Amino acid sequence: MKVKYFSDTDTAHVEFTDREVHETKEISENIYIDIDGKGNIVSMTIEHAKDSAGLWEFSYQEMSRQTA
């Protein structure tokens, strides 16, 4: 996964895979997802990220799988 933030346009781009994009869908006025030919998400773009997604700080935490 790759996360890129473009401060000049206040846009965040989250790339989940490197598969070819088949279609882009508008989720809301500022959020778009790219999907592959099988309908799986490839990436997500958030425009006006600081306002629309509260993107003031980014952190990543990998959680281990819990067994029952």
C-alpha cells in the first residue's frame, strides 16, 4: 500500500494494489475509488483531504490477527 499526499492540491491518494484500473467511481463530491476489471478496489483519491477527511495527521498500525 502506498499513501501520497499532495499539499499543493490538498489531495490524498491511497494505492492498495498495482492492478490496472478498469473504472473510477465517484463515492461523494470529494472521494473517488478506482476498481479493477473484477470490481476490486485498486486505489482511492480524497480531494480537499484536510477538510473532507480530517487528514491532519497520518499514522499506520498493523494489527496482529487474534485467535479464538
